[in-house]
Amino acid sequence: MERKPLDLARTVLSLDPDDTAIPAIRARAFVFSDPRSRALVPLVERAAPSDATVLVIGETGTGKELVARYVHALSDRSKGPFVAVNCGAFSETMIEAELFGHERGAFTGATESRAGWFEAANGGTLFLDEIGDLPLGLQVKLLRVLQEREVVRVGARKPIPLDVRLIAATNIDLAKAVSAGRFREDLFYRLQVVPIPILPLRERRADILPLARHFLELYGSRMSAARLDLSPAAEEALFAYGWPGNIRELENAIHRATLTCHDGLIEPADLALGPLGLTGGGLAAASVGRGDGPGEAAGAPGLEEELAAVMNRLLAEGHDALLDRTVEHLVRLAYQRHNGNQIRTAAALGITRNVLRTYLKNFGML
């Protein structure tokens, strides 16, 4: 059967009623409008039909669980359960029993046998968030479960066969954790068969306003509001803000604004944006957190004015698919300028080589 990909411009995944018992489920909206976000979509869609282990990497609040749910929705396991577990939500003494289950009397308080999250996900997908928080002893047991495709409950000896696809996520650099001796190297390589890096919101700024409008629609419908809208000043404030809390912070800001705004029009004051994310605004804000050097920062105002003049002219002329055409033209020019050298082209554009290769394939250049 041919699998139809979901609409990436606006994919909203709701929680099933049965999922409410699963800890740490937060993701709601999957909106990829920024070219740097959309460049990851082909990788996700190629990996989804397989049973390969996926490692989603990104800061807290970037939507890692939504990516995991998207992989599950496109897989042959889509009719099976999707179980999301935050590894940092349990104490070190309880996490083993939570993941692998336990038998009656296995420890104090174990008054009955109980299946773990691996068994709960049988036939579907298990999503382990904050995988870097697992203690080393448990990492050994997790590796064995992945290798043997079976689990042994705490206090039992008989293994239980598993048919589970694992998707893990982390907000830390696992390679550095391996070097520091906090994470097992063999488990690291087992997990990152397909690594999917999710950019922070400040580095995919074209996602900000589409996400804001989605949350505005979401909370507006709950309030049965006749009209809710963002003022131009509020849109500018949203775009210029650094979003240290990523999508989760944006959702909270919009939710709060729907409750405090007057006559349905949200102004900057209603957003109550915190000082941690305040930036210089505009294009300068997009460089926050990317490690730009002092020389680049000093030259930003001139570049911003030059780009603004060109973009204003193009917008006034009303070109079709302006954003996609602009990105393609920029990638082609950079690739030509660097004589087809992918590493230098990626560095010039400020993206990874994997993202560049996705662009090149989409534009028929590879």
C-alpha cells in the first residue's frame, strides 16, 4: 500500500484518551514552515517505514516528541500504541521497574505484578525522552533489551518477547557524555542509527508566526472567542524574541495573551515576554545562540538594511512562492561560488552538511 505523507505545512496531532496515563506527553502542534525545518522532512519520511532506532536531538521544548509521533504515524506501526516516557521523571530506584515491569513482591510496595512501558508499547513505538538521564547500570540493561528484543521484569527470570520500535530523544550532547564516562558508547551507537537534529526556535524563525497563529486558533476555539488576532506590533515582538524556552514558551505566551488581551487583539504587553529571550530584534535576533563572532555581529546592521531593501522590493512585486524560490536561489549561488564543495557551502550558509544535502536533492542538484 502506498503511504501518503502527512501535510507538513500544518500537521496537528491530538492525544488519544488512553494516552493520558502516559507521563510527560506535551507535544501538540507540528508546524514546519521554515526551510531549515522542512529540510529534515525527507529524512524523517525515509526513516519512518523502517524499524530503525531513531535519536531525536534538540533543546527542551523544540518539539522532539512531535517528531517521534510523526515517525510513528508514517510507520507500519501506526495502528499500534505510541508510548511516551520521560526518563528524567522517575527516581533511579524506580525507573527499571517502570520501563521493564516487575513481579509481585519484587521490592517493598510491589503488591502485584505490573507490565512496564516496553510491554505497554508492544506492537507499536516506545519514545524515551531525556535518554541521557538514564543511570549507567540501566543503560546496560536497555542495551540488552534492544539487542535481544525481549525484556525480563524485575523479580522475574522468564524473558518476555518484544515487538517494539524505539525512538529516543535527548537535549544533551551524548557524544560528550560518552567522553565524560556518563553514557555508554555501545548504547550511543545503537541509538543513533538515524539521528534527527531539531533546531531551536530562534534558528528557524519562519516557524514562529505560523506556530503562534496555530496556538491562537487552538486556545481561541476553547474560549469560543468571536475574534482573536495579533497586532502588527505583537507579531514583530514574537519574531524578534529569542525564545529560550522554544515552542513550549511560545505556546504559554499565546495562551496567556488570549486571557489578558482586550477586544480580542493581542498587543506586545499581553505576551509578557521575559528578559531571558530579549534580543536586538529582526535579523540580529536570528543569530542568537548560533555562536556568531564579534565581526559578524558588528556587520549585521548593514546586512539587515541591504536585505530589507531587496526583500521589500520583491514583496511589493508579488512573486509566487517567494520564500522557496529565494532559498533555492541562495543555495544554488552558494554551491556554485564554492565550486560544489558541500562543506564550504554549508559553512557559508550557516547550516549542517546534512541539511545542505537535503536542499541539493530537493533542487535536483544531487
